[in-house]
Amino acid sequence: MVLPAIERRGAIEAWIIDDTAVPKQGRHLVGVQHQYCGQLGKQANCQVAVTLSIANHHASLPMAYQLYLPKDWAQDDVRRKKAHIPATVGFKTKPQIALEQLRWACGAGLRPSAVMMEPAYGNDARLRTRGGGVGPAPAGLARYPLAGRLGRLALLTLRPRVRRPQLFAPELLAEEWLLIEWPQDEATPIEYWLSTPPADIGFRELVDLAKLRWRSRT
């Protein structure tokens, strides 16, 4: 019902992977534990759900929403029984949940688009390569040696290291784009993005996609 209204203002331009945290008290609600809470900007007691939204420059819409079950919860038979957690629900990392949501979206017939990700997801090489995504780069890239010579916005290619390269097909270890943003009034770069878009993507289009990541939070 909502999708046609969004697309009247333009085609869907991106799928956005993120998570939503809701502060909670106690420890008996499913999935509640001390973990990072984006709403509070710090570690706190909360529930976390992995979300997949579709977006264009005018609106966004969550299409998939799944509660994250921490490993401590998944392995605690007593709490599972009290909370009536089905036996079929086990522990999955957030990137694993996100990849399942992407597969679901493709199977549901949603038109494929660029995939935008938070660092917790974009740092996962498997998810980034399979999702064809654009996401903030790992914090270690903040020391990239050439950044100081490249201007306000710069685009480079690199081949990120992965911990277990034997798990990846050769085509998934290809070079990726590194987009760097360094405003003139900042002492250091403020943003980095790793991306695996089509080779013929334009610079302006890539920057526009990177910034569209925040559409789901407006």
C-alpha cells in the first residue's frame, strides 16, 4: 500500500540495512541485554532489531524487521522456555540476519538497488561483497596515508584484507572503492565508505548514494 505512494516521487534508489534499539529495563523480555543502543549512543539495556528499508530521496519504508537474539539468550534454555522462544530460533549474527533479509527481498520481487549498510554490517566482507553495497569503512582506515592529499571528496581503489580469504571466491576479493570525505575545516577526514558498485558508476552518483544512507533516519 505504501510503496506506490513512495514511488510516485521517484523509483526506489537504495536498500538500507540498519538496526533499531529500544531501551528496556530488566532481563526477561526476549533479547534484552546490555549492548550498544543507537537511540542512546552508548551501551545500555535494550532490545535490538535488524531492519531492511527501501528508500529514495523523498521517503523510506522498513520492509523487514527481525529481533536480534544474543548468544547468551540463544544458549539459555531456562530463559528460552519462559519467553516461549521457538526451538527453531537460534543465534544468528546481525550480518547473517541482514543477508537473509536481502535474500527475502529479492525473492519477494523487490527491484534490486544499491545496498547501504551501517559499519557493523559493512565491515562484514561476505555481506558487503554479496550485497553489492555501500557502507562506512572500518575504523582502521581512518589512518589511510594518502587521505591528506586528496581534497574534500576523493575516490580510490583498494583491496581490503579479510581474515580468512580461503572462504571467498576469487571474484569476491576484487578491488573495492574507498570514498573519503574531508571538509576543509576539519583536521582529519570525517567519513570513509567502502563500496562495491558497478564499475561504470559516476563519482557524483556514488557520493549521492553514500549520503542517501541517512534517508531512513529522517
